[in-house]
Amino acid sequence: MREKFDVFAAARFVPWLFASLVLLFLAAPLLIVIPAAFNDSSILSFPPRAWSLRWFRDYLDSSSWIDATILSFKVALVVSGVSTFLGLTTALLLTRHSFVGRNFVRALVMAPLVVPVIVIAVGLYYVYLRVGLNGTFTGLVIGHSVVTFPYATVVISAALLEVDPRLENAAVGLGAIRPRAFVEVTLPLIRPGLVVAALFGFLISFDEVVIAIFVTSAETMTLPRRIWNGIRFELSPTIAAVSTILIALSTLVMIASELLRRHLRRTSGLG
Amino acid sequence: MKGSFVTAAPSTVRPADPASVADESTVDASARSPAPRGSPIAFRNIVKRYDALTAVDDLTLDIAAGEFVSFLGPSGSGKTTTLLIVAGFVIPDRGTITLAGDDITRRPPYRRNIGMVYQNYALFPHMSVARNIAFPLRMRGVPRADIARLVARALALVRLEGLDERLPNQLSGGQQQRVALARALVFEPPLLLMDEPLGALDKKLREELCVEIKRIQREIRSTVIYVTHDQHEAMTMSDRIVVMRGGRVEQIGSPGELYERPRTRFVADFLGASNFLEAKVTVAGEPALLCTPHGLAMRVAGVAHTTVGDPVTVAIRPERIRIDAHRTGAGEWHAARVVDSAYCGETQRFQVALDVGDTLIAVRPNVGEALIAPGSRVSVTWMPADAWIIPEPAAP
């Protein structure tokens, strides 16, 4: 008798197949951009016929690219700090205190996640016109923080909800004034959340282009803004090289953050 | 101790001089240790309301230096709120609390210098055992070298030597509770608060830690307020027990006083079990002769204030009722029939119906006698001293 086709055994592969297709779809741009960066051709093309690192050298030799990279780093660092601090204070308010209109405040904090970034960018542009923040470092930091701050608040709130508030009370009962109890007990326990919030803030700011297009000038040209300009006016393979560097950097940061998070969870005694 | 249950000991108002506190010793504390290191604490008319609920209703109480006092009651009786008021996490609406003569009613918790052990231990999960215990010392600016010495001593006190570097989640529940105790004691607080500290542990470990806590308290001679809903913990450890109900003190007394002579039905029922009989005084005097509506007559002492015809509630502990299968009802023995019998391991429990109509529960130690089967004819009796009158009016 012929072996029967086992429908159920075959069905088990369907989720795998589906997941693989989704992954392929998500990774497809990378499969184009990364080989394109190593292409010897002087126009952005795919597939490459000859291999070269010249576009990476071109990037490193270009002061406009390097300046943009350094600026993006600076902005991302400051945004990361600002949004983590704001996220922490807001999360404390929302998780540890109950007050009239708390849900309204929560919704307000989350609004930037729902409002299209372009709307925020246009709004910022008009406000900045009045107060003279367009084209400034400060303006850029504020703009990016508006977008990253809700993420920080969500991540840190989740971390705070895992910490028993009675621990801080116990510390106060043992002789610590409230701020000291917070620093000694609560802060170390939410450190994994703080690290993730800071890294999120950094990555989002480092990648951000829409707000940058509206509020930056030639003097405050971030890396994504420079790439945008490059695509519009040059279409040089340098863009592919820069993109490859950005992808590598993002991947490294994500891996590092995951490793750090695991390490902190283990040493904080929560794991 | 006897008869000292209520309030107003003038000796509690005294200057806040630690030396004078240490020198002074009250009767019951001195029986145990010559110089109590703990401080006396006094509650005066403490009231705390939460909206419609009165959590603590006019509490007045004096606790002597070095005394171990339990607050016993069901949940919602106000015992934990009282503890939080002492710790400083809840400010009472009215009344004052004085510790060693100082009014601490509004003093913030971090300045009260009171040790506290929580039911969930509240150990800091990111700190090692040693760092947890060192925490109150660091907050007090104790020099590093002294910290190491004091932490080692506290670890020895709770018998956890060698576990200094463990994190709390690497310890068993019982060990965590010992760490919490060491952390609450390391700074030698004049008062130690314990909020159901053994609630999360299994029975065997609870009994073991009861003995440990009592030993440690004897060693350090601290005043202890211990909150629990477990009558066994309260009875085995306490010098005095404060039974609370609905925010009010139901009765205060030594474990013996509360068990032998509870003044309300609630206390009689909450500490152990009781048989209650409604009766009327037929012959006043000392002892008086009482009679139940069914016609059960008995002599009860301590009813000199009653007159003929007064309704009273008589209480008798089940283990004080003697049950005999071979005797006939005569004299002080009442003829009865076993309605139900249960084998409970260390005891045997019987429900008996007296021929006159009243029903009683009797418990006897299991010394190897056969269980008396339901339906058997028996006789029961009790000593006149084992029956007492609940002074409160009959419960609703």
C-alpha cells in the first residue's frame, strides 16, 4: 500500500515557509544595498560586475560626509540623554502617582507615536520660524526628542512596573531619605530599561530624516539628511557605502544592547 | 503582669535620654533580662480613617521597654494600619505616638530609627546579603570598618554566616526572612516592627522561626510589635497580645489571660475554640448557680455582680470538658450521647448532646484510647473554674 501523504506533518512547515518569506521581504533591500556598496561602477547599479572598496574610501575622504556623521552622533547622544531623562521623570509620574487627568497625560505623552512624523515636522518648522530655532543644533535635538521621548516613557514605565514600590518604602524605613532610596534601590533595578531607552533614543535620532529635512540647514546637516540630498542630486554609490555602514552600526548597537540587557538582568538579581 | 492590661503607665512619660531608658526596667521585662535596650512606646487616642472606613478607632496603649507585643486580628482589623502609623508611613488623623518619651507622630520614617520586617521581606534584589544588611548602616554614615563588623555580628545573630555574598533570590524563604530580620536589627533600633513576617512560610518553618525570633529578641532586648493573624505565633512569642477587631482593641492581656478569661465572644472564638451556653442566673452569689433554657444547671465563679434572672453567656474550652464512656450521669457528671466523633491525630474531637438538650464540643488528647463511636452513651463534666462568663451582652 502506498504511503499516505501526511497532511498534518506538511502543515507544520507552513508557518516556517511564511516566516521565511516575510524575512526575505524585509531583508531584500539590504541584499541590494550592501552588494551595491562594494560595486566598482561609478553609478549606483545592481548587480555589481566588479568589486571595490573605493566608495567607502570616498566616504572617509569627504569632509561633508564625515561632518554629517559627527553631527549625527552628537545629536543622537544628546537626544538619547534628554529623552531618557524625560522618559524617566514622566514614567515615574505616570506609574507611581495617581492624579486627576493621569490618562489624559498618558495619551498626550503617547501622541507623537500616533501623529505622522511629517505633521510634527511641519509643526516644528512653523514654531521654529517664530523662535529662530530652524537650522540650530538645539532645534534638531528638541525635534528628535519629541519623537523618541514616548518610546523612552513606554520602556521605562514597563521597567518601573516590575519593581515593587514597597522596596523603596523599606529603604526609607531603614533610614534613607526618599531621593536616596530612589537612587539606591529603584534606579539600579530599572537600569536595563534605562539602557534600552537610551539606545532606542540614539538609534531613532541617528536614523531620523523627516524632521531633519524640515529643520536643518547646510550648517546642521545630519547623516540621513546628507544621504537624502545625495540620492536627490548625486546618486553616487557612496550612498550605498554609507548605508552599509549605518546598517552595520545599527546591528551592532542592537546586539550590544541585548547583551547588556541580559547582563544587567542577571546581575540585578531579577532574572 | 496580671491586671495591668490597660494603658496609662505614668512611667512612660520620661525624658528622651537613652541611658535613663536603659536603666529603667519594667516588671515583666526585667524578669527576662535585667536591662532592656528597647524603648517604651505609647499610643494615645490614635484614629485613622479612610473615607467611610475607620481603620484605627481610638487606640490607646502602652508598651513597656523590651516587651514583645502582638497585634492579633483578622484582616481589616486595623493591625497593619497601626504598624504603618508606628513606622511613619501613615499619619494618623488624631492622637499621638511617643517613643521613649519623644512625640514621633509626624516624624518622617527615615528619622524614626525603627526596624521593620515585612511579610514579603522587601530585600533589595540587586544587593548581596551583606549589602542588604549594611544598607541601614550606610544610611546612617557608619564608617566602613564598623559596617563590616556589625554586618558579621548580625549575620551570626540570625545564623547565616557564610552567605554574605549571595543575592536574595539565591536564598530559601526562611533564609530571606532571616536576612530581613538581620537588616532590621543591625542598627540596634529601640523598636522592631514585624508585619506578618512568617506569613509566606510553611508551617514547620514558621514554628522554627518563632523560636528563633524569640531567642533573638531575648538576646537584643528590643521592644517588638508583632502583627499577625495567627494565634499560635502570637501566643508562643508574646508577653502581651492586643486582639483587634474593626479598628478597635477587643482585649489586651498576656496569652494566658486572653486564653483563660477572654472577655468577649470574639476573643474566645479567635483564640482557640469555645463552647458558648446562654444561661440565666438562678441563685446569685460566688459561685453563682446558672441554668440554661434546656435546664442544664452549673456553678460558675466570677459573677458576683449579677442578680437572679440576669442573662449571661457561659464559655467552656472544648479541651476542658472531660468525656467518659463508662460513667453514668450523676452529681457533676452530665449524661450525654455522642453525635459525631473525629480522629484528629494528636487529639480526638467529639460532638455530644446532653440529655437535657444542650450540645457541646469536647476534645481530648489522643493517648491511645479508642475513639468513642457516634451513638454511644457517655458522661461529660468540667471543673467549675473552667467555665467563665463572657461579660459582654449576648452577641447579635
